[in-house]
Amino acid sequence: MRLEGGCYCGNVRYVAEGEPMMKAQCHCRECQYITGGAPNVFIAMPVAGFSYTKGTPKQFTRTDLERPVTREFCPECGTHVTTGRSGFGGDRQGGHAR
Ligand SMILES: [Zn+2]
Ligand SMILES: [Zn+2]
């Protein structure tokens, strides 16, 4: 499977190749923040097959959580692109392919 996507303004583009490890809709508090209130729909792809083809996302990791995720988002338009968790094999969860 090959997914291509990017952010709202087109500054950040990515390609994710490999077999999806999980497709889910998550209602947890962190996902609510990420989406602005609604559930977060995501797909987990192997990190080995993921690369940015355009632009460099900004990263953010909360320091007050025991197992924080690292969010990556466009520094220009703010679109959330991926979420990575170190304890999750470094794999990334992407949002909808856009
Ligand atoms: Zn953007
Ligand atoms: Zn969640």
C-alpha cells in the first residue's frame, strides 16, 4: 500500500509505504485536542516506509505526560500530519491521506 498526502497549504508532503498496522478512530483526550474536539481517525504505518517528500514539519511533545506522543505538523498552516510514540516501535500514525 502506498499513501501520499500533505497539509492544507501544500508546504509539507509525505509518502507512506507498507502494510497498515492499524486503522482506528480514537476518542481519547489527546486525540480530541489534536482534532479540535472530534474523534481522531488515523492509520498506523511502518516508520521504515515513511518519508517526507516536501517541507519539514514542526514537532511538539508534551513534557508533563508519562508516555507522550510527538506530533508533527506543518509550521505554516498548522495541519496535523503524524503522531509518533517512541514505545510504539517509533511507528507513526498519520491522519487522513489528503
Ligand atoms: Zn501547510
Ligand atoms: Zn487517542
